[in-house]
Amino acid sequence: MKSLSLRTLFAALVLAAGSTFADSDDPILKQAAERCAQFENEVKDMHMVQTMKSYVADSEIIFEQSVYTKGKKSRVEMKMPLEGFEGGHGEGTVETIMVNDGTNAWVISPFGGKKQLSQEEAERSEPSRNCWGYFPDNAKVTGSEIVQGRDCHIVELLEDGVTTRLWLDKRNFIPVKGETTDSTNTEHFRWAHSDFHSIHGDWEYPYTTQMYDGDSLAATMTVTALDVNQGLSDSLFDPEKVQVQPLDLENLMQMLGADTSADSTRK
């Protein structure tokens, strides 16, 4: 199986649901953007817990993340086992938190401390908001197709040399699947949502997302808990109030040393 970088993984997650708005003359795309705005108006905040399985080389890495959203603000708390990092083995997890206060975004980790992200990095790390409301001028509806029993519009858009195709449910404009291909046709990523649950009124959310790098399954994301309109505090999205658990460097070095010795013995 192909190796999936964290950057590619986050890019795939962002593809799973856009949240930026743009005007479109196409009545279908205009409806989709309006529907996305309606979702953010009715679902004031959301908290969900997800389990992700990432398939790297011949191994499977499982980690958990908690996602908080409130309007344009977001917070993602990711706990990854040490084996998720190059050279990392043994027990224990490393926590990384990404927080967006609605204007700027930061990543806080025990490795790099607190780092403000560029606008491009911030947009790429935005979590799923269950709608797609971003359509550049070249976006167009190219057809329709039944996907998982859902009658979907097929929307195609081109940006920065990358072609994106989306399948949006005609009834509620929820993204059901999507794919991206670069200009040289050498990189092809796709994702598919399934196991939709009702979360508030007529709104649904996919509890399972599968992401593919070419023909290889790269990651599977499963929602284990989801709550909306709980009155999340703004302090959750204040980078000055974010704390991550520091690494036990002594224990980490011992584990790395033990693993190096084991590798030498096997050789």
C-alpha cells in the first residue's frame, strides 16, 4: 500500500467538506452555497470525536481526534501514537492541537511549540463542516449520477492546476464523494462518505469517510460521537489558552534506544 503523508492526509480531509463561500451564476451552485450558509446558521456549534486509521506502507496507524467548530472558529485535537512518527515505537501518544480563532490559525505541539499558520496552511487544515459552498468562476455542473442510492449533481472545478470533481446530493447538497487530479494526471486522490446520520432537523452527517491515494486505501475516518448546539465557549478557540501535554523525553529516548537495539539484534 502507498505511504500517505500527513500533509496529503489533511488535504484529503479538507476535500471532504468545503466551508468557504463564493458567488456563482449557476442556479444549482448558488443553491449549494445558500444551503451551506443555512447549515452554518442553524448549527451554531459542533463537537465530534473521530477515530482515524491511516495505512502507511504495510502498517496501520490508529489515532483519535476531537473536533470543535463554532461559526468560523475551529479546534482540532489530535492524539497520535508514537509509531505514527518516523522512528517512533512503543506506547504513548503525542498530542497536536490546531486552533482557528476565526481570523488566524495556529498549531501547538510538544515538538514545535506554538506556530501561526499561513493563510494557505490555515485553509488546508480547516475541519469538515458538512457542506460545500466554494465554487470558483470555472465551476460547472457536468451531469448527474446515483451514488449510494443518492441522486447527485456532478460538479467540476479547476484551481491551481488541480481538477476537483464533486458529487452533491440533489436533495440537500451534502457532498457524497469527490476526487482530485493534478495537471499531469500523476496524482489522484478520492474520498467517499457513507453511514449518514441525522444530527439536527433535516441535516445529516457522514459517520464514515474513506480516502484513497490512487487505487490504494489511504485512510478511514469514523465518527464515534457528535453533538451540536451545545453552547461551546469561545475560550476553546483562544490560542493563548491552549495547552498540550509535554513529551516525556527521557521515556521517549529509552523507547527509541530499545527499538534500535532490537533492530540491531535482528540483523
